Amino acid sequence: MEKLRLAVFNTQPPHLYFGGVERRIVETSKKLHEKVNTTVYSGTKAGFKKSVVIKGVNFVPCFSTDIVFPVDNWFFNRSLAGAVDAIMADVYEAHTVSGYGFLNSLGKRCIKKPFIQTVHGVLADEYLQSLRGDCSTIRSKLANLIMWRLSKLEEQTAKNATLIVTVSKYSSEKIRQFYDVDKGKIRIVPNGVDIQRFKPSESGDTIKRQIGLEHKLCVLFVGRLIPRKGLPFLIEAAKHVVKEYNQTIFVVVGNGPIKNNLAAYLEKLNLSSNFVFLGDVKENVLPALYNCADVFTLPSVQEGQGIALLEAQATAKPVVAFDVGGVREAILEKETGLLTKPDSRELAEAILKLLSDRSLREKMGHKGREFVSDNFSWDVCAQRMLQIYREAAGV
């Protein structure tokens, strides 16, 4: 069978960013390179200026900016719309709102091509959650306005797409609720994890020494520093945790627009010495950082699934998260981790329960490794996506 030609659109270059969306693009493309000729079109961010081939996958830059996502995203979609005659493929796939310009351009030219919209977290749901937070500042009001606008673009693209792929049953339900699309064109394909890379290792002690955490308890967070990831809840929880275990260090991996606000809040609460911000780290360092954790936490108030939760469990670490969105599908409650309602005090109590009981941490960690190995892998994800690409193409 001749190789299927796939064009993937994502504003951020997946080989230079390491969020959940980007990881999914890289891993599935890599797994399918013998059957699918994949070209990933991304914005000119993080110095991405020249095309490159990595493990059989083509990465091509399309002009954007490198300022903030909404601006980058608008320029990127404009570039895609102008390149509709040059980007040839059997199937097109856009992640989040990275392809509406291309799809609109196809429609204006009455060109019927298979187009898949992959929705990770439903933006309309995220917008609704954001209204429940602090909307008093000009910055937060502007952020909410942008989120509302992006959700409308996501809705428009979902309605016009050939098929919609999403990562959890929760997200599937929200797509139907907010965007009023036919259930028959939604496909659920959870994210995966590389269980050969993310696995228990003794390297954690070495990393702990290198970042000054030897003989201390480590609570790890990995993710973008954006409002929906719930970092203020974690800071409030830390107040209670350090009263019980003052040697606890909260390690935050990732960057984002609220980093300075978080730092100022920690200073105000006199907790700066209990937090370490590592920023974005190299991909080969991440497994070791998971291994240095005693507890992993992801206090998101809205999450389609949460790849970081899978990676932590694959590394045999117990996890603590809020019982929201697709998170409850990525954790076995009281078996691989603890789920709480979005409340800083309950979050603190769950973290303290695990920090105080090493045997429970080890038991949950072992079960988490087993759970992820049996149910989540990039091989399974890639094969399901191949079926969907062929379905969209009518093969």
C-alpha cells in the first residue's frame, strides 16, 4: 500500500516544545513513519526557521511571530491560508486552533479534503472554568476574552471538520455539549507515554544532589505555567505542607506567562525557599526529574487528560490531582493516586498523606506503573490514529 500523505498543523514546533500536544505529534508521527509520510507545519517560534527531518518526519516552518500564543496563532493561520495550494496531502490534521485558516481557505475554494480536528482540552470548557477564577484585573479579562474567541474558532473548525479526535470521554462529552456536533464524527484516542523512557530509576538521587534536594522531600509539578494548571492552589497547599514537613521542596518544571506572578505570591507568603523553578528542561532530563520526586501533583482545574500524570505513574510515582475533566480517566483513585475537589486544603491533606507514608507511596507507584503499561502507550495511540487517517481518507 502506498504511503498516506499527512499534513499536521500546530502553532508551536513540536520538536522544540515539550507540552502534551507537541509530544503526541512527535510520538505518533515517529511510530507511523513507515506507513505515513508526515509533514508537520509549525510557526516560526523558538528559532524554528529551516525545515528539518527527524526520524523520518518532516518539520516545516510557516511564518508566525514569537510573542504570545494568540498573536502567533493568528499569523500562523494566516500563513497556512495563503499556502493552501502548496500544502498537498491526503489528510490534514490540526491540533487545537492551529488550522482554522487552512480549513477556511479550503472552504472558500470549494475544495473537499479530509480534515481532522484534534481537540486536547475543550476551549469552551476552559473558558467557562476561567470565569470562576479571579476576573478582576485587566490582564485576566483580556485572557478570558481571548479564550472566548479561540473557543469560537475551535467550535467553527469542529463543525466543519471531517472527523474530530479527542483524548478522553470527558472531552468528547464537552465537545458535544458546547459545540453541538454529531457524536458519530468524534473519535477518542487517549495520549500515551513511552514506558521505556519513563520508568523507575536510581538516577533520582543524583538529580536531587545536583539541584540541592538531597535528604529533602520533593513534590513535583510538570506543565505550562498558565491559569488552568492551578499553581495558586499548589502554593496555598504548600503553606500547610511545610508546617508539617518544613524540608519539603516543590519543584516546578515548565514556563509560562504567570511565572512572575507566582514568584511574587511566594515571596508574599514567605515560601520562596520551598520552591524551585527549573523552567523548560531538556527532554532527556525529564525522566530523571520524575524519579527524584516523592509525590507528583497536577492541580489543574480543567484538563483533557494530562500526559504528565501518565509519565509520573509510568515512573512509579504516586500522583495527586483534582477530580476534574479527563483526569479521573488517567488515575485509579486510591490505587495509583489521590483525587480531591479543587481546594487547596484538600490538596495539602492528600500530599501530606503520601509524604507521611513511604510504603503507601511505593504501593501506589508500583500500581501506577502497571496501570499505565497496560492501558496507555504511544504504539496504541499511533495505531488508532492510523485507522482514523485511513477512515478520513476513505482508504
